[in-house]
Amino acid sequence: MGNEDLRLFDNEDIRPEDRADTEREESGGSGRKSRANTLNDLTGTEWIKATKSWLVCDSRRYHQNRNTELHPARYPEELVAQFLRFFTKRGGWVLDPFCGSGATLVASLEESRNAVGIELSERYAALAGGRLVGLRNGRTAEVLRADARQIASRDLWADGPAPLGDDGLPRFDFIMTSPPYWNMLRKSRGGVRSTHKERAEHGLDTDYGESEGNLGLITDYDEFVAQLGRVFEACGRLLAPRKYMVIVVQNVRVPDGYVRPLAWDIARRVSEAPGLSFQGERIWCQDSKKLGIWGYPTVFVPNYHHHYCLIFRRDD
């Protein structure tokens, strides 16, 4: 490969007349922000670091709040913050269609963004809403108790906090969420002492419950992917043009002894949605999880300490 091939591709969103100005500001090492940056508030150096394809994020406060620990599957606010800083500017609007314990909303307020969360469970909606008290500081954040499958319904947003467009629907600057990993939480972990079993012993939730509309209750894998795909297709309608959606998900090993490629099937299905294109992924690694003796001493079974943060963009 010659030197002429060792180049970075230009950002397609930067106008030709802005490129020289952008290069001067970033090459000087001053840490200034480019005037051509319409996506975020980062400097060039910060931008480069945020595009690394993997990151380690182990939250110090992850197990410090008994209420949030009741929720069986959370991601840390610090993870959300990293994506917020890259995909939004201060004051932007953020949506989480499966808001759970409210990590996306909490991080949004801490990063001076506005946010709306959709949550099916009355219990988790109350938990998430309670976490927002005292954090708003002039920003807006609200949890709407609803089924994510109705997320593009005008009735849902008629009295909601987000500004509405001419079609009666809001347009968000960023969407980030982690949906149910199929029915994984309802499956046996075998005979070993797993975190799942420890949660049960301590009276903590081990799944999302029996609420009508809970996608984690769907037993047929293909039907689950289809319904989840329709939710994210509807989410795409709520994204502003050229804005991004991040879906945090993991492949799932089933008791029958093989892995369902859930992350890749979701990437494929959402890529088929009109106006949405798959832009790549960042891999979130967890370095503080316990190791389980899965499969020993005869079968390979991975300890999953990573999740795929799938990144999509609305192109129209």
C-alpha cells in the first residue's frame, strides 16, 4: 500500500469552503472547536478519541443505589454520557424508548441535555422518574409510561414535553437505549452460582415481569426480532435528519447450547428501515464482571463481558 492510500476520509458533512478552516483549528493543537462541527461540542482531539471502536466502562455508582439495582439489566450513566457528548450538543433532545431505571435521562440532565424516556413498567417508570428530582437545572426530562410499540403515536406525544413538528410528532437529536435481550433473563444459567441467582437470593428482580406488552415475554426468536425492528423503525421517524440512534445489545446464548446473533440480527433488521443506515458499532467492555465457570471441562462457553453499541443514522 502506497502513502497515497494512507489517508483519512473527509467528513462528508463538512462543506468544501469550511475544510481549510477546520484543518487549521485542529492541527494547531490548541483544543479549539471547529466552526464546521454541527454534530457536537468536541474538539478534534476529543472527536478522534471518541471514535475508537471499543471502550471500557465500569461505573463506580452502578451498585451504590439500591433502587436502581432493583432493575435487572442496566447500563451505566457514564456510558451514556460518552455517546451524548459525541452525538449531541448541549440543549439537545434525547429519547430512550426502553428507559428502565432512567440512566439515559439522568446522564442527559448531567450533560445539560433534555430527555424523554418511554417505560412500560409502572414500577420502573416511577423509579426512573424519582431519579430526576433535583437534577433538571433548567433542562427538561420526563418519563412517559407507555408501550414502546406505540412510540410513533400522536396521542402519546400530544401532551408530552418535547416540541412537536407539523405532523404532531417530536424530532429528537439522539436516541439511545438498550432493549430486552430477547427472553435471556428468563432462562436458566445452569448449576453454577450466577449473578442471576444471587439477585434472586437478595430479593432483586431477575426479569422484567409479566406486564402486557413486555417484549421479553416473546418466546419465538424471529417474532421478537420482527417486533423489536418495528419499534426502532418507528423510532427512526422521530429522529431529526442526519441524527443518530444507538442500540446497546448483546448476542444471546440459549440453553440448547448455541448462540443467537441478536446484535447482528437487529443491525440487519433496523438497516432495512426506510431512512436509517447502519454506521458501525462501538464495543462496550465490562472489566469488573465476575467470571463464570461455563462449560468446564468439556465445552467452550464464552463469558460475555461486552455489548454491541450499534449506531444508526437517519439519512433523509
